Amino acid sequence: MSKIIDLTGKKFGRLTVLGLASLENSVTFWHVRCDCGKEKVIRRSNLYGGAKSCGCLKIESRSGYRFGRPPSPIAKQRAELRKTYSPPNK
Ligand SMILES: [Zn+2]
């Protein structure tokens, strides 16, 4: 378990690994740069656990569909429900 897998140059979503930042108790922390230009240090397990941006991705997908996928089925359902419940005005 002491072997360090070099992630330098790898991409995780928007994050590009610049190099090893630190090693603590056999947990590696990696210096990454997001496509938006922000740099941060992130734990290896977070990279594999689904971290795909410095946090900007979440903010963007919440505020619009610019980078996001189409709305999830649940969101669509909710929109449908809202339509159903809104009283007709005409
Ligand atoms: Zn970012």
C-alpha cells in the first residue's frame, strides 16, 4: 500500500493533475489545476471519488445548463407536476 501511483498529467473532469503535493499516512494529495484556472490540492480518493472541478462545475450546473447535461428525469417530472398544479389562467 506504500506504492504511490503517479497521477501527474492525468485529467479528472476539469482537473489536471500537476504533481504530488504531499503524502500523509500513505494518503497522497495532488496539486491540480481546474480548467477555470483555479489551482488546489486534492486528496487522491477525492479524485477517484468523483471530484471533477475545483467546485466551479457545481456552481455552473446549478445556475444553468451551459455545461450541464439535460435536466434529470426527476427535474423534468417536477416541472411537469408544477405545470399540472398551476391553475389555468385563460
Ligand atoms: Zn474550476
